[in-house]
Amino acid sequence: MVFRLLKARWRHGSQAVPDPIAAQVDPMFRGFPDIAKEGTLSSETVALCPGAALSVNPVAIDLGKCHLCGACSRAANSPIRLSSRHHLGQTKRDALIVTAGTSFEQYHARAEKGRAEIRRLFGRSLRLRSVSAAGCSACEMELNATTNANFDMLRYGIDIVASPRHADAVIVTGPVSANMADALEDTWSATPSPKLLILMGACAISGGLFAASPALDRRFLSDHTPDIYIPGCPPHPLTVVNAILNYLGRGI
Amino acid sequence: MILTLFLIGIAILFIGSALQAALPRSVRIPLFTVAAIIGLLFTGFASVQALLNVPTAITFGCPFPLGSVTLELDPLSAFFALTISLGGIAGSLYGAGYLSGYPERSLRGHLFALALFLISMLLVVTVRAVLPFLFVWELMSLSSLVLVFFDRQREEVRDATVNYFIAMHVAFALILTGFLLLMTRSGSGDFASFAAAMQDPAFAETALLILFAGFAIKAGFIPFHSWLPKAHPAAPSHVSGLMSGVMIKTGIYGILRFTLIVGVPTTRLAVIVLMVAVVSAVVGVLYAIAQHDLKRLLAYSSIENIGIIGIGIGLSMIGMRIGNGPLILLGMTGALIHLINHSLFKGLLFYGAGALYRATHTRDIEKLGGLIGKMPATALLFIVGSVAIAGLPPLNGFISEFVLYLSMLYGAPLAAGGYGALVVLTAGALALTGILALYCFTKACGIVFLGSPRSDATDTARDPDRAMIAGMALLAVAAVAIGLYPAPLFSVAASVAALYPFPGDAAAQAAPVVTTLGSVSRALLFFVLFFAFLYYIRHRLLAKSGGIATAATWGCGYRHGTARMQYTGSSYASPLMALAGQLLGLSVHREAPQGLFPARTAFHSHPHDLVDSYLIAPGAKFIRYLFSLFRWVQSGDMAQYILYGILFLAAALVWIMGGTA
Amino acid sequence: MTARALNILFLLLLPFLMIGIINRVKALAGGRKGFPILQPFIDTLKLLRKGAVVSRVTSWVFAVAPAIALAATVTALLIAPGVGRTQVIAFDGDIVLCLYLLGLAKFFQLLSALDTGSSFEGMGASREALFSVVVEPALFLFAGTLALASGHASFGELFTLSGGSAWPTVAASAGTIMLFLTLLTEGCRIPVDDPNTHLELTMIHEVMILDNSGPDLAFLQYAAALKMYLFAALIAALILPADIPVLHAAFALPIIALLCAVAAGLVESLLARFRMSHVPQFLFLAVALALITLASAVYFRGGAA
């Protein structure tokens, strides 16, 4: 049995992505929206957006509500093209709004790094506690993928832990229903300070598809300021890894 | 002179207890306590002096049939007298507090019996002839019976008292038989003359086996132990502490005294003692782990510790047969140190259990929890006692186990053939006992004091009054002191062990061990200082960083957890019970959840003492059956009874007349 | 003197290095990069600078237990044989103090787990207690057997195997396997416990520290690594030749410790944790090996007195 395992390992080889920071994703990936300076969106196109992320005058996409589905880019005469740039993380909510003519470089430059003490403390060792707050599990699966053999964020000292007492950051996925509100609150108070709050996915950042649902209770997020926003539905593992690394001062 | 002090101490005890019976209720307890403490200080002081220079014996005349009685305080007697005195002082102090909780009881008889109990134990270890010994032995049994019978309104107590009465008299019968057998060879009732029995080793072996069986019942070796887990919980806590801590040691005294006088006739006897001790130690602690009644747990733990003492004695006896110096000296010394250590920490634990019972009115640990907040002093003292009884450094329990291990490490290479392997296997058994004791006492402390309360029994709990705390604190301080500075106790115990036949110079064997114990103390001092340093660093680090925040225990975000969802005592013991449950007669009663939306389920497990269930209970039933065959004699008919009288007189007349004819 | 200083240096550096190597071996076996080898050191430095969250249900026992556990484990390691079998603290019977200090650490860790009033922690505590029950007697049987064969009573001398017959080979082989099993048990590694599981019902040691944070967690993790290193050091003491020069021993000890780490990493990569009911059966193997060693000691000394 041992030989079969060793043979399988030999055949698989090492599957780790060599450099997650510099890595490129497949061109099919729907990433950063390039919005042409001229052009406008019709009201039907605006209504197409599942997350109500679109606005006009100027044309803008709120990445916090955007599910990166690409429907707006496929509409007739749409100024929006989804590139495959995947470094989408930000540290402020309003930095997630992409207006017409904003280049990716300008967008990415808005992403700040954490405070110096935070970077010194967590720069090489960060432990995450995941709270799955009534989402569809897509974000949870991608978060899981960040620790797999391909993306392997363990190499940067980042890992997911079993108890919030052992964690340095709470990473929330899902829109936060009323049933999960207490659990999220308990997880946060169980995490020792200094601690970070990370929101992953459109649902966590803005409620996403479910924003109008009466089942949600997002008061926790108004009482606590998140430190990192990771847009997407679900965000690519490389987006997650790079958003965190950028915050810690280790990204590009 | 020393013996005069000793007798003065006994007299003070006696007079104090007699006086309190005549005085009003309000002064009884204080008078008795003061008299007991002063009296025991005298006897304790006399014992310490006797250990340093052996006094000459004194003889005085007593009414018939005792005749002239000799009292002697050789090192062995003095060691036991010291143990009794120390245990008695703490017990009296604690008892003063405990008994004040019974304002409605007159306590005259109880306090008098308590004094007689202490006095008879002191005399048991100092008399030197058969009749006086049996007299004070019986006095000890009877006075302890009165003490156990304190809460006589409870059926459990009545049953336990009867059980204890029978067990003690079976023991008495065996001891008497042993003495009679030895007397056939010695010709006199004087103990020193028993040495003559050694001329016929096979005979001496049989006599000693019977004699030791009697003492083993008193000490609580398995399979002679079944009275212990009934009597010790039934007695009030100050009595339990004295019985477990001091009285059962008189059984050990008997074994040690007659080993000293007669010697070890055959190696088989020594191996039997060792085997009985190993079984007592391992099975005793396994039973302790299975219990949910705290005092029963402590009673079985006493059986375990008697087993450990027996291991030391057994090794020493084997050593005497094969001429193995380290086994003889260090085995015996380890047994003696453990003897006094056990009386200290077992007393402490029983007194803690008493404080718990007083505070919560239950002995069932499954109803307790979280008491460290409401009873901080009791909790701290109980935890100290638990660390000590688990044999962990830096407390005294470690020292006695260390000396026993030393005897095995030094003795094994010198023991030829299979004996070396036997010694090593005994080391494994001692290690097993130690780790099981750790398991047992993490259960006891953890379930009772830590976590959250499992029922409302703990609602009104508070620490007991100062006298009770003082009694416990005294013992805890002694435990810590001996643990950190063991050399004096070791030297004293070694001088007692040196009484036994040793090849070569016992002092030369003991001296390096004193140095080793010094190294142990230094290592432990380093540990304590390093712990303080680490705790200080933790304090400073937390002050500088985020500080300490409080929150609920992490339960994965589930907010409807209750204290009943905690681990219980039986849950904590269950992995071990899965392995050893058969041995412990563990009966499990399970009510499975029924239906689609089950509302109720129950689980209950209870250990049964196998010796009691399979040996004693059927035996008792059989004896009751035999007696029931003669029930027709007690018809209740007065005419029939008068007829019995007439028949008896007629038969007597015929016999007398037949004799003269 | 230098040997003692090296012992202290090694006990500071090697435990976390061993953990780093185990993680690296597991990562390589999984075809990934994994944590950097020095990650445990970095994690500890971070934890020391973090705050703590303490459960309202706990008491002073919870607060002092990590410090007691670490102090006891460090003291035990000062007694254990290090470079060339020299010990920082040595005396006859020191093996007893060493193992009982580990017992003291365990006692307080068990109490600390019960102090939280959490059902998971109680479960982990009872399982951990059970495993010790099987492993401790095996260790003492082994120590007693070594005393029987060597006539000495101090750690360094006990573990010096000598004799012309097959005894040293038998003792070293059986002893190494037994000590490696103990390393896996006390270090809480597969197949006895899974250090990476997130399911509380499958945790043993991890769940006992579920409620510890900040410096307390750092102390407990270091204590666990130290225990693992202690058994690796014992393996080194057992298999190295009796007359090895100090310089060679100074290199041999870390190499053996790291080899033990590699072996533990391979075991973790190739096996899964055993079913809970099978773990005690697995641990009885340690007892069996100790008894085999005892039997061979009696057999081989038949020639001697």
C-alpha cells in the first residue's frame, strides 16, 4: 500500500503554483471591469445586474455588489469589458467602486497596506478563522482551495485554524443571516486582539444577491470596520491570497 | 523519661475526653480539641525523641487478666506513634469545625470514643504482648465502630457499621489464631519470644500468613478490603480521615512488627505479600476511577496506597530472603515514608470531601462542578492533596515513590535470575498505579471544582469555617514541606528500616540517597522558580499586548449549551472503563431515545465491587441461610423458652453427676 | 561543560525545528510547498505578542497551567540525556523525576481542559489520559530493564548499552521502536492523534488547547514540541555508541532528532489516524516491546551473576 502511495506521488509531481503573487489566471477568468470613458448603460442593462452594482453618470460598477457574471459586458453597446486581472482586494469599501476610465493600475494602487505594527506582527504568520454565514458555499470552497496543493498559501505562513482563540483574523463568507449573526459575534469576541476582519465575496461585502432579504442581520458589519474586502462570486483563490499578502505588505 | 511524656500525652487525652462528658455542651468541643492537641503534641514529641534515642521500656501492672504490661517505643513504634499523633492533631482540629455543624447532638459519647480511638491506636503500636495487644486492638475496633455509627439514622450507615463489625472480628479471629500458633512454639505471650518460630520455617510461614491475613483485613488489602469502601464513606468526614489516614496503618504495623520479630521464613511468603500488594494497588485505583461517590473514590484510593506501601514491604521482604541490600533498606524506607505521606494527603482529601458534603449535602460528583469559585480555599487545598496523592513532584507523594523506584533501580541488578525480572515488573506496576492515580484525581478535582455547576446542589456552597480550613492547611503545608525538603523524613524512616537484617552497613547505603534527595530538591527548586519566572513573563507580555479579554468558552458559536453538556465523571472515566469495565463489575443502564422526535433518554453506570458481589455477599447469604434453618428455636413462646432452661439444667446435672460418679 | 551548554541550546532550537521538518516532509509528500521550516519560531514570536481571550468559566488553574506545563517540561529536558548522554541535571533515579515532571505537566493540562467546562475539552482530556495509562508503564519497564542490565541508576549511564552479546542490539532495536511510538503518542501525531484536524470530535491534544490563546498557547505548543524532542533525544542516547567523542555526538544528536522528525512526517503522510478503539491496542505494542526487552535482559545476563 505504501508503494502505491509513493507511485501516485511520483506520478503527480509537485503541483504547487510556483509564484502565486506573479501568477496569471486563465484569460477566460472574469476579473477587473474595464469601463470605457465614453459610452453609457441603458436602463435595461442596469436592471440586468443581479447585485444592482451598476450606476450611470458616470458609469460605475460597485465591485462590492458585483458578482462578476459578465451580463453587463454582453449587453448591446456596453462600455464594460471584463479583463482577467484578478488582484481585486481593497481595504476601504468605497475603493471598490470602479468608475469609467479607471485603469487597473489606478484601481490596484488604491489598496492600502495594513498599519506598521500589524504588518510586523502578522507579516509572516497569520491565522484565519472562517465563518460561513449562510452563503452558498462557493466562497468556502475557494477559501479551502487557498490551502490546497496548488495555491498553498501556507508557504506565506497563512493558514486556517480550528478555534478563534488561535486565530488572528476572522474571514466572513456569506451574507450573514439572522441565524448566524450571534455565531459571528461570538467568533469575533472569541478572537484575541489584535485581530483583522476580512470579508470575502459579494454576499459578505454587501449582501450580494440576497441584499434585500428579510432573513439577513448585518448589524455586526456596521459595528465593526472590516480590514480587507475581497470581491468576487466566488473570488479566485489567487485573489484571496494576493489581497491578504498585499495587506501584509508582501504583495506586488 | 520519654515514655513518661508519652503516657502523659495519653493521660491528657483521656482526662480531657472524660471531662468533656461532664461539662456543658458549649465547652465540650473546644475542651476536647485543646486536650487532644496538647496530648498528641506530647506523644508526638515523645515519638520524635524516641526516634533519636531509643528509650528503655517501662512495665506496669494491670488488673487481671492483663497482668504486667510492657510498653516500648522502639524506632518502629515511634514512627507509627508519630504518624498517629500528626494525623490526630489535624483530625481533632478539623473535627472541631466539622462537629460544630451538629449543634443538636450531645457529642459526649462521640468525643469520648474519639479519644479512646486515638489512645488505643497509640497503645497498639507500643504494647508488646498478646493479651494487652488484643485488648487495645479490640478497643480500637469498638471505638471506631461508635465513631462510624454517628449518622445512625441513615440505613447506609447502619449497614456499613454491621459490615465493619463483622470484618473487624474476622480479622480479630485470624490475628488470634496466628498468635496462638506462634505461641505454641514460643511458649509465652511476649512478642519478643515469637522469634523461636523461625526454627521451623514452614510452620512460621503458615502462622505468619494467617496473622498477616488478619492484619490485611485491617489494612485493606484486596481481597480483604470490602468493608473499607462501605465504612469510610458512611463515617463522618473527620473520622474517615482518621480511619483512612491512620487506623488502616495499624494493619501495616502488625505486618511490619512481626516481620521484624520473626523474620521472613520463606521467599514464597514475601512474593505472596508483593503480589497481594500489587493487585491491591492496581485494582484499587481502577475501582477508584469508576466511582462517582467522592468518599468511596477516596476509600478505594486508600486501598491503592496501602498497596503501594505493601509493594515496598514486599520488595523489602524479598530482599531479606535474597540478601539484596537496596531492596531491604530502600523498599522498607519507601514504604514507611509513603505511610506517613498517605496519612497526610489522604486526611487532607477526606477533610476536603467533608467540607464539600457540608457545603452541598451530596457526595455525588456528577452533581457538582465549578466550586472553585464558591469554595476557593477548599479547592486549592484539595488540588494540593490531589497533586500529592498522584505522586507528582514537588509534593511529598513523589518522594516516597522515588525512594521505591530507587530501591528497584539499585536492587534489580543485584537480584539473581527471575527476581530481577520480578523487581522490574513491579516497577512497571508501580508506574501503572501512578498514572492511574493521576487519571483518578484529575477526574475528582476536575469534575468537582472546575467547569460549571452540573446541578443546583452547588448554589449555596461556601468555604467551611476556620477550624476545618486550618486542619486541612496544616496537612497541605506538611505535604509541600516534605516534598521540597525530604531529607529529614528519609533519614528517620531509614533509621527505622535499619532495624531489619541488612547485609553490610545500612547507614552507608542510606547516606548517598540523602545526597540524591538533595539533588532532587534542587531540581524541584529550579522548577518552582522557573515556573514563577514564566508566569511573570506571561503577565508582562499580556499587559503589553492586547491584554486579557473574557468571553464564553468556545463552543463553535452554539449559544444554547448548558452545564449538563459538560463532560461528567463517568464520561471522563469511560475510555478506561471500556478497557477495564469487566474487571470492575460496571453495570450500565441505558434508556435509548424512542420514536421520531425523541424527548427523553437516560444513562446510568455504576461499578460493583466484585469481591463484595461474588465472594462476600453470597457468603453472607449462605450464612444467613444456615442460621435460618434454626429460626424455629426463636418461637417467641415463653413456655418453650422455660422448657429450654429446664432441659439445659437437666443436662448439666447429668453431666456433673456423671463426672463425679 | 560545553556539552551541557549545547544541551540547552538544542532544547531551544531543535523542538521547533523538528516540527518544521515534519511539516515540510508532509508538504513534500503532498506535492506542495507548505509552511517554511522556521514557521513554528515565527508563530511563537507572534503569539507572545498577542493578547489573550479567557473563558469566564475558568479559574486560576487555567491561568497557571501553561506556565506549569512548560516549566515542568523544560526541567524534564534538563534532566534528559543530551549531547553524548550528558545531562544538565543528573543524579541516581533522575529518570523517575524526568518522567514524573512530564506527568505533572499532563496533570495540569488535563485540569485546564476540564476547567473550561467544554464537552470537547473533557473528551480530549479523557482520551489523552488513557493513552498515558498505556505508555507510562512501558517506559518504566524499559528503564527498569536497562537498570537490571547495566547496574546503573542515572539516565546517561542507563542508556549506555554495553556488553558483548546480542543484548545491545536487541535493546536498541526494541527500545528505538518503543521510544518512537512514545514520541508519536506524547507528541500527539498520527496515528494516535491528528494535529491538523478541525473537527473537535476527532481531536485529542488540539482540543485540549482549543481555549488557550496568546502567550499561553505559545507555552503549550513549545511544551508539546519539547516532549517530542525529549523522546528523539532518548533514541539518540540509546543508539549512539558508548564511547562517542563529544564533537561527533554534538552533530549526531541533531541529525538523529531531525531523522526522527522525517520519520514522523512520513508516518503522518502515509497513515491516517487510527480509530479511537484501536489506538490503545496500538499502544500495547509499546508495552509488548518493553516486555521483550525485559525477557532478553534476563536471558542475556544468565551468564552474569
